[in-house]
Amino acid sequence: MRGDTQDYRSLFLSAAPMMDTRAPVEFSKGAFPGVINLPLMTDIERQKVGTCYKQHGQAAAIELGHRLVCGKTRDARIEAWAAFARQHPDGYLYCFRGGLRSQIVQQWLKSDAGIEYPRVTGGYKALRGFLVDTLERGVAECRFVLIGGLTGTGKTEVVAQLENSLDLEGLANHRGSSFGKRASAQPAQIDFENALAIRMLQMRDQGVARFVMEDEARLIGRCSVPLPLHQGMQEYPLVWLEDSLEGRVERILRDYVVDLCAEFVAAYRDSETGFTAFDERMRQSLGGINRRLGGERYQRLMTLLDQALSAQRQTGSVELHRAWIAALLEEYYDPMYAYQRQSKAERILFAGPQAEVVDYLREQASGRM
């Protein structure tokens, strides 16, 4: 039989299957990629046991827990755990601290299903602590280069072409701008941090010591870049990606209009409902920068957006979207990014179009520069 483990590094590097026996409310606040939540107690049961523990002590709380999780309820939960264990014989289970709840699950699996299944010593708290430390050590010990550039130059495309890149926007499920919200929800903050730390751990295990990331603000949608990393981003060197206005308009049209609309249609499984949700999202996104645009400019851009969305709904054509995209770039985003480039000029190592930037970063990663 495999024993209990506290080799957190191996668990994450091997993507070992893990069963989280915490209550659903705990799981929703923070979990690890691919982990399945099969709780010992529901949120209500956990709340009752916790109250009992505070008022009457551990023994009374344990007794109440056994009364709440008994009979058919107990049998159903054991069967769910057993099914996971049979499907994942190389896996582990854990609770918050690797204590009483995971021990009970272990005991019931053995006594009722004849399955001896190991647990993670220290539980979720220790696993989470390991990842926080992993991220902090990675920031302290590794080198980083940022990709900057005007909106629409394809910074995410560069990230996707590099083996030593950290895709912060991908992990946050957000494109990072006012229009960057996707059809699907963003992860919880802790989930975002955990996924980032695991990605860094895996890449460092493969020998990566120089990372490339897109130059981001502190917030990517609602996900906050971890403080040590964001502080470092104020000093890391940059490469600056360049493209024509026409190229940028076409890229934004594809990513933020055509592809995003398709995301909504797929999510709602109905073209009309999906397009309506997409329409609302586009208007909300422009409305979100209303104050920064100013009243007259906002109204003008909203009129152009309204015309474009109406034409898209009626005919499927996206041609009219180019007008508001170009105006928003030239009048709002470009002046803002031009100021940023000026303020970061001393940190820019290289500037050029996408192919040249990718070649430069690959050469740098190989140690030839």
C-alpha cells in the first residue's frame, strides 16, 4: 500500500489525482487544478458541527458529525469516494489540515469499501503554503522579460509561441483590457494563484530559468497579479511589440468581436440568446470606461458600436466594427500606451514586429544573448 505523503512537489509535478474532502464552500474559495470535491460534510452539516465544537468541544462535535452523516447519506458518500479511488488508484485525498476529516474518509473507505487510500499530510493548508512559497522563490530566483506594446499588437500571440512564457491572461481567463472579459467566468483569486505557481513549478523543473510574460496591470479582470510578481514587473526589462493600426484593428476585430461572439453563442447553445449576451457585454465594456472617455466621445463611440452590433445581428457582417475600434485605439488607448512607453523607455531591450520579437526572445531564452 502507498503511504500518506507530504511530498507536495511531486504531487503537483505529476498532476496526481486528488480528492478534496472539504465542504463545498471551502472548495469554492480556493482549490487546485483538476482536483475533485467529494466532501465529507455539506456546508450546512459543517456549520452545525463547527457550532457544536465551539459550544461543547471536540467529542460532542464528532458525535454530531456521525449522526448527521449516517445511513444512506453515509453509504452514498463512501460510494463516491470509492469510485474515485478505483478510477484513480494513484491518487490521494485531503481535507483542510490533513486531520480528522481526511482520517475519517480513510477509515470509512477501508472499513466499508475495503480500499486503503492515502492522504496528503498537512492537507490543503500545507499544499497552498507550498505553492505560495514556490511562487515567491520563483520570483526571487528567476529572470523575467515583459512584452509591451500598443493595444492589439498581438502580445498574447507572442506568449503562445514561446516555451518559456507564463500566460497570465490565460490563467486568469481574461484578456486584460476593458473589453477583456470572456463568456466564461474567471477563476477565484486563489485558484489563479495556485495555477500560476504550478505552471512556474513545472517549467522550472524542465530547466526554465528565464520567463516571458505580458506586461500587465495589477488587475487582470478581477484576478490580482501576486504582489511579489507585480512588484518585480515594475523593474523587469521589456521588449516592445509593434504593428500597424490596420493590423491591430483586424486583430481586435477577430479576438474581441468575431471570436468573443462565437464564445457566447457556444456558451448559450443558441445563436440568438448568445448574440444578445454578447451585445450586452460589448455595451457594458464601453460603458465601463465612460468617465475616462468623456461624455461626447463616449456617445460618439457608442453610436458607432450600436450601428455595428445592429448590422452584425441583422446580416452577420462585422465590417462596421472597424470604425469604433480604430477610433478607440487612436483616441484612447494609443495616447495612454505612448505615455507608458516613454516612462519605461530605459527598460526596453528590443522593439520590432511580431516575428522579430519572437526570434529575439527565443534567442535570449537559449542563452545566446
